Amino acid sequence: MKPLKDSKRTLLKPHLLSVEDLSIPEIDILLNKANFYADANKQRGKIEKTLKRSTVITLFFETSTR
């Protein structure tokens, strides 16, 4: 796993309400980070350090059918 290129780069907006609000460079940042985390997930133990002091949020847009 190689370090995340431009890992200091973040989205310019503090809140993401719609992907339509993202610029092309911001989409590129998100996709690069997604690839990095996917690779880190394959190498157990490394992702814990990567996500240290981070908040992960899951949003549910539809009611559960269970």
C-alpha cells in the first residue's frame, strides 16, 4: 500500500448534500481516497491507523424493509 497522494487535500465544502455540488477535482479527491481505503482494507491492521481520530458516518435514505 502506498501513501495516499495529496492526503492533506480535503473537500472545500464542510458539508456534502449532493454529488452535484462537487467539482471535478473534488470528485477526484474522493475517488483517490476511496481507492486508498479499499487497498488499506485488504491489508488488515493498517486502516486503523489511517482512520485514527476520524469520524465515519453512514446515512440511510430509505426506510428498512426488514
